Amino acid sequence: MEQTNAIEFFLCVLGLVFIVEGLPYFAFPAQIKQYLVKLLEIPDRTLRILGLGAIVTGLLLVYFGRR
């Protein structure tokens, strides 16, 4: 039973991630295109640092949320 609850929880969280990620594309498609063109100008190192910051923030949120 415990494993089933974990899988259901994971699927709910994954579904919410897809909803949150999809909202800007649905609501502001033209602005997303402009943003993606500007994204090409950002150095790889900066993107890696931002990605690492997002990962660490996400891990902290999960840690404190599951406590």
C-alpha cells in the first residue's frame, strides 16, 4: 500500500509540474519566443549556475516540505 501512495503522489507532483511549465506557453506564446531568442545570448556558465540554483532550491523545498 505504501508504494502505491508514493507512486500516486509522484504522478500528482509530476502533473502539477507540467501544468506550471505549460502555463507560460499557453498564455504568452509570443513573449516566450522572444525570451528563447534572448536565452541564446546568455553564456553557458550563467545558465549552469542558474540551473544549479534551481536544483538546490527545489531540493530544499522538498526537504522542508517532507519534514
